[in-house]
Amino acid sequence: MRLQTASEPGNLSRGCQGRPDPLVFRWMQAGKDRELETTDRDGFRFRGGHPALDLTATLQGRLKDSLRELLAEPEDLARWLVAAGLASPDIACDPAAVRVARELREAIHQLVHAHLAGSRPPDRARKVLNQVARRGSAPRQLTADGEALLAGDALQRLAFVANEAIALLGGTDRGRVRKCENEGCAVLFVDLSRSGARRWCSMAACGNRHKVAEFRRRQT
Ligand SMILES: [Zn+2]
């Protein structure tokens, strides 16, 4: 099963016509295929296989000198929520939601890196995560067509992401959270492959780059 993409607005609202805020949620339906989803959509990277990890990729250039903020404006957050499959295009975002999204993102980033380093969760990041999660998560709704959707405003959807982050970092899949092995790539992902040996955020991007570098090394 493939995930919806932002370039398919028709699919975003499929099955929920006539509702004021039909909120589509396909991520969980992707199930075991999540690890295969490496597509970049609408200028964002969705290589993490998990919305909390994908949120951390909205600040680019973490390993370089210049950071690139992809959630600069409320419209950016709305586009990300839609591209992530967490909202339909009519979702409304304001500057307060952008601030929460960035704070949540950096908290998740710090918590994942602490976990990867074998450290305890840093207090401040943990408190931010818990605080956002407590705000009341967007509820899942089942449509007449049997589709799972998310309802609620932007803050509730961010609370949903926070809850999913807690389920990931506090659950059995946390041992499958990885940073891409490409040294210059900061993307985090959850390795849901059967072998548990996934090394790259994207085979098409970082995996191939590594293969080419290996090939060149063998040639010289
Ligand atoms: Zn990578």
C-alpha cells in the first residue's frame, strides 16, 4: 500500500466529502510498507517511516554550517501536516502552532539522539514532549468508507505526533530507531525491515551515494 501524496489532493479528501474538516490519516494504514516509503513530498523528507522522526527532518542542514528552517510560516506547517498524511489541505495553522511544532521537533530530535547514545531522556526535552502530548491528541475517526482519519486542529495533530513519539521512544520499536549511516545525513528513521539491517534513510539517495563511493574506491 502506498501513502497518499500532497500532489493528489483528490485522494486526500476521498471518502469524506461534505465534511467541514475531513481529516485524512493514512500513515498508520501503511503498516509494514512504511519502511519502503522513502519519497520526498512537497519539499519535505518523509524517510523516517514515522511522523515524529519525519518532523525532525523539517530542520535541514543540522550537520552543516547553515541550518534551513522548513517550518518558517504557518503555511509551511499546514503543508507539512498535509504531506505527512496528518491533515487535509484546509487545515488552519497560526504562528503559535508553528512555535509548538518547532519546540516539539527539537525535543524529539534531542530525545532520539540521547536514546541512540544510550543516555537517559534529557529532562527539558522530555517535559516539552509530555506537555505537547497532554494537550489532547487529535482523535482517530472511522469514515463510512472504512478509512481512518484524524480530526481536530493543528495543535491536536501536533499532540498526536507527540503521542506517537512517546509510543515509539517508550516502546519496543525504539531499538529500531537509527540515524542514516551517511555521515553527512542527519535523517532519523525506524527500521521496520524483517532483517533489521537497514542503513540508509533512502536507498535512492544515501544508499546509492554510498554504493557509488564504494565502487570508486575499488576502482582506484
Ligand atoms: Zn540519509
